[in-house]
Amino acid sequence: MASPKDVETMIKQGLPDAIVHIHDPRGTGDHYEAVVVSEKFVGKSRVQQHQIVYGAVQSAMASGEIHALQLDTKTPEEWQAVKSS
């Protein structure tokens, strides 16, 4: 099983500029929710953004270390709008 910190580290290795918030809502260590904010998402569709993040955690998902990862991806501009409201 991967810890929330492990998942954060994997995502940041693929997206070094990212702001990453990980939550384990079930407390099982294999189902996670993540908010990922990156400049690399600018101009990309949600599907493309999610593909980028899934690429960073691919080996952990393939091994079963991470069973599920629910993503909320945002550009820095979108993140600022959320924080301001």
C-alpha cells in the first residue's frame, strides 16, 4: 500500500511544479482522492490532465499499490479562483 505522502511524491516526480493535496477517505491506503494543480494543465482538456497524473502513478496502479485515484485537476488560475471563493 502507498501512503498519501508516497502518492504525493509520485505525482510531484511527474509534475515537479505541482501543488498536490492527497486524501484517503476510506483509510484503507489504496483509495485516494487528489487535487493536483499544475501549469502543465494549461490548454489541456480534463482527460489530458488526468492522463498526465495517471502517467506519474502508473507503476503503483499497475502493481495494485494504488487501487483507485479520484482526481480533481486544476490550472493555477482555476486554483486561485477556488481559493478566492
